[in-house]
Amino acid sequence: MRTGVSYMGQHDIRYIDQDLREMKGLRLDDCFLAIQENDFAYFPGKLEYTPKIAADYGIRPIAIFWGALNLFGGGRSSQFLLDNPDGFQVRKDGSHSPAGCYMNRSCQARIEEMIDTIAAKGFSAYFIDEPTPLRDCYCPSCRAKYEEWYQGDLRSASAERQEEFRQRCVIEYVGVISRYCKENHPLVETMCCLMPHDDGMWASISAIPYLDSFGTDIYWVNEDRPVEKMVPVVRAMGDMCRKHGKFHHEWLQCWDVREGREQRILEQGEVLLREKPDALYAWAWKGQVGTSESCADPNKSWRYAEKILVSAKGD
């Protein structure tokens, strides 16, 4: 089983080396570097050094554009949207929304430029993290796409048709971006994770021919749902991946874990180990300490996640 971890990263080469050396000691295979838009423009150290050092330690460097377009996870601070306000979402009443729209061609082009950069820097894969329906966007791009697909006005569409459209947009986006990556950088692996409540799109996403790896993230650590209820979710994802020839990965929560819930990391991790996906990843390195999404006790949380990652490699 492959193992890995998401990594907020460092800008100083000394600390990048220290962290990756420790990852090597845990026999991790993959390091998902959470790259923010500001890292491309103002803090290039982690973008420049991490793939080189990771490769030296035999770890695959994987890029995730964390918070890009003020979407796709945390760390939302989009320089691109500041410079290109036509990329913002627009609410139904015409008012401004602070997040970007991935149906906007200029936004897609920016993501493609970033893919070109990480490919040139030596990253092994690009990870499309949790794309989800933009249910409140009525920007010109969304309205034009709705008109193209349904020959109607998005603003007056029924709730059912709007939901169908929004999910179709997610599938379209993953297809467009994964195709761009594979056609222009064929050696770069394409990966995507969709949340469990977006399982209505799993079948279509897993069928995208340009996508190599697919998975989900059952982040129930702070919930009371029995961990055994994870089993059908993991198996459904595994079935989708096998049907379409995708590498099956699963994520273990080690972020925003509340005080007293740390044991759930171990319990959920043990379920994932039993189900044997192709890869098991933890979000995030060291309990995402130092961020707004840090675990209440990052050291304790990380110890449990670390135990699962070590167990995944066997003795």
C-alpha cells in the first residue's frame, strides 16, 4: 500500500529537508505539497526546493493548488482574482461573491499555467482536491454553459435541473483540467478526490479517461457515526476505481481534530487498513500545526495518524 501525507510546506530549504527526511523515515511514498497562489509569485522557496529534495529521498512530490481561486480547500488568498475580477462568481441577484468560478475560461487557463509550472519543477502528479458544485454562481460563464447544454436561462431553471447542471460542471472541470495535464505533460499523474456527500458524481468522474487516481475522504473524526459505516463508502469507491482502471486512494483525517476525539483517528485508520485501498494518505503533516485548521492537540493527533501510516507499510 502506498502511503503519503499532505504538507503545508516551508520556504526555507533547511526545514524542507528536515521534514522530508522525517517522512522518509516513515517510509512515506508521496508528499502532497499544498501550494498557494502566493507561492508562485512571492514565496517560491517551497515550490522550487520541495520537489528536488523529495526526489532525493525517494518520495514522489505531488502538487495541490491549495485555496486556488479561493476554492479547493483552505489558504484562500487568490492573487489571480485580485488581478482578474472577471473570474469571480456572481450571485443570482448580481452581487459579488469572493470565490472564483472554475467554469470561467480565464480561471481554467490560470490553473493550466500553474500545472505547466509544477510540471517544469519536477512534480510527479497533480491533485485536484475536492471540486464541488458551485450552487450559487450565476456568472456569465455559468449562464453561457447552461444555455449551451440546456437551451435555457440558468436563473429560471428548476432546482432539479440546476443541481444536475452544477454536478455536470464539476465533471466538466475535472475532465478539462485532467485532459490538459495529460496531453501536455503525459508523465504527470492526475489525481482527484471527491467528498463522500458528492458520491452522485463518482461514477462520471471515475470514467474520465485522463484521470489516473481517484479517491474520497471520510472525515468523521469529530462525528459520532460508527466507523464501520465507512466500509460501504470505501468499497463503493474501490468498485468505481476497479471498473474504470483507476488507482484507488483514501484519506485519513488529521486536521481540525477536536480535543478528546484523537482516538477516532486510530479507529478510522484501522478500518481503512482493513479495506486495503491502493494508497492511504493523511491530511495533514503534524496535524496541520500552525494553521487555522490545526488539530486541538496536533502532537497527539499526529501520533495516531503516524501509527496508521506505519502499519500500512507492514513490518
